[in-house]
Amino acid sequence: MIQKFRWHFIFLSITSLFIVLIFTFGGLLGITYHQNRSEEERVMTALVKNDGGLTPRNASPVLGEDGGLNNSLLRGPYNPEQVFQYRYFTVQVDPNGQLTLQNNDGKNRVNQDLVFKKSQQIIDKNNKSGQVRIDDNIYAYRQSKTKTGQKIIIFLNETLIFNRYWTLLRISIFFGITALLVFALVLILLSGKAIKPIVETYNKQKEFITNAGHELKTPLSIISANTEMEEMLGDNSEWNQSTKEQVVRLQNLINRLIAIARTREQQDLTLSRIDFSQVVETSAHSFKSVMEKDHLDYQVDVTSDLFVNAEPHSLTEVVNILIDNAAKYCDANGKVIVSLQKSRLGKTAVLKVANTFANGKRVNYRRFFDRFYRGDQSHNSQKKGYGIGLAMTADIVQLFGGKISVHWKDGMIYFNINLKLVK
């Protein structure tokens, strides 16, 4: 159990860091992408206003202080010289449909034939704006007209503008994964110390329960022996009988406390192939007289030859606890159902123990498997029990590799146990 808690602690810690990194880097990437997209739009607007050309002077009204790129979060103050970093070119279209390529100077010249081919496709489709791939780069384009009425298509290299975004994305992924791995390694190495106080508290609690249980057994045995001696001497009063009943009740409580303290540490429990059907039938039959005495409608439906991996004594204890709990908390003249069937897929055996519980709609059923929890908040002694049976059941089922659940429907409360079938 301690190891399970340790790995659960590690998993939750790593998940928490992962969520923090996602929000941190995600927010940073989102801001960067938005700024790059805004920058692209403003550069394209400047190109359109200046007939497909940029200079530090004509670009400043759009890209400078009034244009919004000044003192941006990731760029710093606007520099008029930065217009030279943008890669763009313009295709002029004359009235006869002839194409002329402009601003295609320098080392990184694009293929003119490819540009004309893409431009003709844009003209044929009459696309006003969009994106095309040219020489392994993504170019944003926009159709426009010059001040003299000349039709032009402006191409702006989008890949260069978004370089910061892709670089930041790669860095974020690298540092995010590295941070998670380093954090996980450190956490694995130090998690033992982190949960040490909890482990010590748990072990002390278990040791206290075991020691207190053994210490209490001796005075209870003496009280029981003295009471029996008084009865033998003729003092057979109702007070002695009440004392004997309470002694038995305390002895049972002590045995249950010791049992539940040991259950959660039985990780090496020896499991074997058990006839689940036979166990349920035997346990259900043993409660028949109890159900008749309490005038309960007792229904048992068990599919034969269902085998599971379990420990015989513990499995019997699980079934007995559930049926006893159903009989104990069933409404007067109500119904108790014990059913063992195959699941719909035929891979698990499903034990259902249900009882009438009219006032169970707003009950917090998750607490039913907590130690010492009882639905009867008054802890009336007429409802015999200590609130630890279901906690034991949950621990045992978990050791068997199964699942236990509880739900309420149409005035009935259902306890379901799923165990994997074996041949």
C-alpha cells in the first residue's frame, strides 16, 4: 500500500507540473503566434499602401509607433531598418494579362516561372488573398491595385516572420520534456522522504491498533470469565447477560480492527482458482434464516461454474459482509437481492448485493468504504456493526485485482463486485 501511495503521489506531482508547463508555454506560444500574425498583417498592409515596396520611411506609419509594433512584448522598440528583414516580391499584371516580376533581387531570388504559374492560378481563381508554397517557403499573397490603377499581386514570405514562433515552439517542447524528466527523476529519488511522515503515521496507527487490540483482549477475557463465574454461583441476572453481550461485541470489534490493519499489508496474498458460484451460494444460504426472521423478501440468483482468482477465506468474508450489511440496513419488510452473473462481455464475474433503501437518494456513497463510517449517523447499537466491514471488503477486492462500486436506483442500493473470470 505504501508503494502504491508513493507512485500515486509521484503521478499527481508530475501531472501537476505538466499542466503548469502546458499553460505557461501554451500562453507564451499563443501570444507569440498572435503577434506574428499581427505583424504579417501590418507588413502586408504597408506593402499594399506603398504599391508593393517598403522603405524605412514609407513603412513607418504602418509599422512604427502608430502601427503597433513599437515596444511589442517579444520584439522591443520598432527600428525603421527592420523593413529590410522582410522577404517579398510583386507581380504586375498588365491589361493584356502579361506578368512582370518585381523586387526579386538579391541572393534569395525565387524561380520566376514558378511564381508566374502560381500567380496565374490566383488570377484564374480570382482569389483576393491566401497562401501558396514557393521554394519550400510559405508566402502570403494579396491582390491589389497601385495608385495608377495597375493590378498587382503582392507576395510576403510568411515563413521568415514565423521563425520566432517555430523556434520558441521547439525550445518549449525541449525544455518542457527535459523539465518533466528531471522533475520525475528528482521526485522518484526524494519521494520516499516526502511521504516519510505519512508512512510513519500509518505504521504507528497500525501498530497501535494491533497492540491495543491485544492489550484489550486480556481484561475482556477476565471480565467474561468473572461474569460466567457469577452465573455458575447462581447470579443469572439480566445485568450479567448484558455484560456478556457487550464483551462479545467488544471482542468482535477488536478482531475486526486487527484484521483490517493486516488486510492492507497482505500484498503477497496467495490467490488460487476458486469456485465463486459455490462461495456465493453457500454464504447466501447461511443467511436464509436471518432474512425469514426479519420478514425480508430474499432473492438469490447464482450462475454456476464461475471461477475467479482469490483467497477462499477472504472471498467468503467479502460475500458475508455484503449480505450481512444488506440484511442489517434493509428497510422493514423490504427486499434483499444476491446475484452472481457474467458481465456482458463475459470476461468478469459480477456479484450484486442489493437491498431496499428508500431514503438513499442523497447519500454520499463514496464514504461507505471509509473506515468507521456508518450510514446510521446516530450509531444506534441496535444496528450491530462497526463501520469497518465495507472498508475491509474494498481492501480485499483490490488485492484480488477486482473492482467494487455502490450506487442507488429506484429505492434500492446496489453493491457490485467485478472479478476477472478464469478457466
